[in-house]
Amino acid sequence: MSKPYNQFTALLAIMKASLKAIFKSPQSVFFSLFFPIVLIVIFGSLGGDGGVSMDIAIDKKADTLNPVYFAIKNSPLLNLEEGPEAELEDKMRKGRITAILDIQQTEKDSAGTKYKLHYRYSSANQLQIPAFQGILRNIVNGVNQLLNPVPEVASISSEVVPGRIYKRIDFLLPGMIGFSLIGASVFGVAFLFFNLRETLVLKRMYASPVKKTYIVIGESLARLIYQLTTVIVLILIGKYFYDFTLANGFVTFLELMIISIVALLVFMGFGFIISSVSKNQNVIPIYANLFMFPQYFLSGTFFPKGALPKSIQWLVEILPLTAVNDSLRRVAFEGAHLTSCWKQMGILGIWGIIVFAVAIKVFRWE
């Protein structure tokens, strides 16, 4: 009597064969590993400047009924963050806002009414402070010219509080990981399953004793292993060549890997959909780029999403790549844990449910 077909052995065989094919594919290696490494080397060599927007907060005790405050509020170069005092303080210490500014009116003297501006900033944002101070000084000069009765309408002082040094690589590397994950997952899965379907390999697999679930899982695991390998390589390059911040050491590394796994599962779902709805191989890049390309520029991959207009911030925040980039940066630099990234993980979870519900409905074996 013949033994029942071992589904797990078949799964491992499919995964091994697919993994070998991926590593032998120049296209996969280029877009998921080589291209992000080149960008890291280029931007990492430009210096240690952090790439964050000029978001500031106004101290709760500040005088907000004076011309200096209104000039700051109306400046297109500064974005005023609002929220509870403790939350703003935490954001400032972690480098998520540039400074907290206090404005107080001093006593009138022979020169006229003056104001005292005092801002606090974290060493996590110290590289932005020269630019911020220049903006602040220009605003004060503009108010001074408008009022004109005094030679100096306000004095400016500052105070630094302890914090991590925010380096360019701390912004860049999470974005490159997200770039690698979404690009290789969507393109890789879409082209893979389309080609398997077109060459009737998928149909033959379907007719084999291997269960359909094991076929899909085997192919997906191969993609998962390959992409996690590229994430490890990118993190190691960032850490040992550019001093990328891993706030909690190995724990942070493990949490970055968990975020990457969740992101890969969601992005592969889009690949399944594209492979099923594409009529020919030529339209796959079009569909894939319609999904990916806007996110590269809206989700904080290459530059801070805070620089985008406020009118589209609601859209930016619900994009899956935004959730990936934000959670990677919060865990790596700020030292947050996955429990603190519930919003980002929740967004990815909702996308995952929607995407795989559609993928199951449209997936075709032939």
C-alpha cells in the first residue's frame, strides 16, 4: 500500500526551487538589494545631516497675542504642532519636532516693547538648529522692520536637552528597507505567478497531489526568506558602515524583522492581485508602478512626509508604505516597541485583510 503524499516535503521542495530561482535572477538582486545599497552609499556619504521638516511647538505658557507669534504662525517655513504638553515634550526629545518655542513679553523700556524668545531642542535635532535659528531670526527682523520703533524687537535664546544624535542614515535606511520590501514583493510575486500561469507550470502544480495552499505557501516562503535576507544585509551595512541607530540593540533588530515580515505579507498580496488581473506581461509594470510609485514620494521614503501639503496628510497617513516607514523609524531610532506602533501595525493589518480578500477572489490557476 502506497504512503500518503507528504505535503510538507512538497512545500519545502517548492520553496527551495523558488528560492534558488530568485537568487539567480539579476532583476531581483538589483532592485531589492543592489539599488538600495547604492542609494545608502550615495546619501550616507553626503554627511550626517538629518532629513526632517521644521515642525515646532509653542510652549503652553507662551504669549500668543503679539506680532512675533503671529509672524511665526504665518510663516510657510514652520509648521506648528499641537497636542498635550507631555506629548510635545516627548516628540521634541525624540527629534520628531525641531523645538519648543516660548514667547514672553518683557517690560517696556526706553526703546519700546520687547519680546523674549526662548526655544528648547533635543540633541536628536541639533543639526537642524542652525537652519531653524536662521528662520527665526529672519522672522524677528521682518517684525522689527514692520514695527520700526525699536532696533531689536526680540531677543532669542536657546536650551538643549539630552537626546540621541539623529543622523542622515537614521532617516534613510528605514526608507530604503521599505523601498526594497514593496518593490521586490509586488514585482517579484506578480511576475513569478504570471509566468508560472503562462507556462502552465501553475496548472501542472494544481493537477499534482500537492494541495493548492502548500503551493502558494511554498512560493511565498521563498520570497519571504529572500527579502528578509536583504533586510538583514541592509541593516548590517547601515550599522557597521554608517552607525545606524538600533536603540535597543538586538531587540530592536528582531522588531525590525517582525515589521518587515508583516509588510512583506501585505505587499505580496498586491503582487497576487496584479498577477491575476494582468492580461499580459507588459501591463504588470504599469499596474505595479501605479500602486508603488506614488508611495515612494508620499510615504517618507526619500524625504520627510511632513513637507507635503496638509491637505493630503490624511491620505499619506493611511498608505501601507507610510505605516512601514514610520514604524521602522520609531522602533530603530526612538526605541519604541511594537506595542507602541499599534496605529501603524493596525493600518497594515487592515490593508492585509482587504488585499487578501481581493486576492483570494481574483486569483487564477490558469
